[in-house]
Amino acid sequence: MVISSISIAIMGFLVWQKRRVGHQLNSEPLLADANCTMTCLYMSVILLISSGIYALWGWPYVDSLGTLALAFYAFREGRECFEKARREKYCAC
């Protein structure tokens, strides 16, 4: 729980800074990297919550439910990336 708490703090700071600099530089790759870091932040939050639930109430398989939520989020982000890649703006044709 300590490691996931530290990870949440660090990843939150990194997302904030990457988005700030990405907007200042108008850099879509940096903003995309900030979204990737946000996924890492969500993973740490899910780890903390599922570990806390297991520690408090001993519910088995609670981490599996969190993993399903994370998989849904990652799928949605991946689909968005493919949609952006198909646009004319990003085509290397």
C-alpha cells in the first residue's frame, strides 16, 4: 500500500507536468505520453483500492474486478489512439 501511494503521488505529478509542458509546446506526442502516464496512475489507484479492500474485509478476487475496470479504460484509450492515427492530419501518405 505504501508503494502504490508513492506511485500515485509521483504519477500524478508527472501527468500534471507533462500536460502543462505539452500544452505550452503544443506537442501532441507529449500529451499522448501524459495519457499513458495517466493509465499508470489508474493502475496504482486500482492497486491501492483493491489492496485496501482486501486488507480490510478480505474479499477474494477484488483485484480481478479492478483489473477488468483497467482493461476497459485501456481498451478505450487504445481505440482513441487508432482513431486519431486514421485521420488525414496524421497520415504519412
